Amino acid sequence: LQMLERQVVGGEQAKNKDLKEKHKCRKKYADERRMQLVAALQQSNEDSSDWVLLNVYDSIQEEVRDKSKLLEKMQKKLHAAETEIKDLQSEFELEKIDYLSTIRRLERDLMLFQQLLDQVQSLVRRDCNYSNLEKIKRESIWDEETGCWKIPQPLIQKTHLP
């Protein structure tokens, strides 16, 4: 009975080793492919998951058409990303130019005020605390709340001789 069962199960080719080997190879290939697809599905993000799914095509033309649509979609995304990069670069360039012009203007203003101070310092009386600019700089305090310097009041110190 068992011998008949072995002959019946698998039909005429039950003892064909080449056929069994072929079935093993196909099963192994199918398992590997299934594992690859599972790994690809796990790695894919939401945008690309629609094209990674198991697509069964009736003809090569359908596959080509679907892949062409996917290619066009990805090209549009690439073009949008490139456009955004160019916009950001141009915006950055404009900000850079603006910052450089502000720095140049502030440097010119600083040079003007420094020259004015140098000219006016000689006109300040010697008995006034403003005659020593370094001392005034040390005594000045930056006020964060108002955003300006608090400078000491001008004082004239009279010296009395005995």
C-alpha cells in the first residue's frame, strides 16, 4: 500500500530526481524573492510604497507604462526639489549681500564717529570727566532692556588750591 501511495503521490514523476531538484530551486527562488519584497516593503516610505507592492503585469507594455508613469512622477519630484534648492540659494545670496552692505555701512559710520571723537576730544576741558575717552568707555554700561548705552553724566571737577 505504501509503495503504491509513493508512486501515486507525485504521479509518474514521483521518483524523478531532476524534477525534485527543479522544484527545490523554484521554491528557494520564490522564498528569496518573497524575503526581498518583504524587506523592500519595510524599508520603503509612504511615497514609494505604491510602486514597491507586488505588481502583476499582463504584458511588458503595461509594466513599461507603469514604470514610465513612476519615472515621470519621480522626475517631477526631482524638478520640484531642484527648484526649491535654487530658490533657497538665491534667497541666501540676497541675505548675504544685504548683510555685507550693512556691515560696510556700519564700518563707515564707525570710522566717521571715531574721527569726530578724535577731533572733539581736544576741545573738551581738561577738568571734565569726558576728557579721558578710555575711562568713559570703561564706565559705560550696555542696557539690554532699552538696547542702548548708559554713559556717565559729564562732570567738571574743580581743583581747589589751599
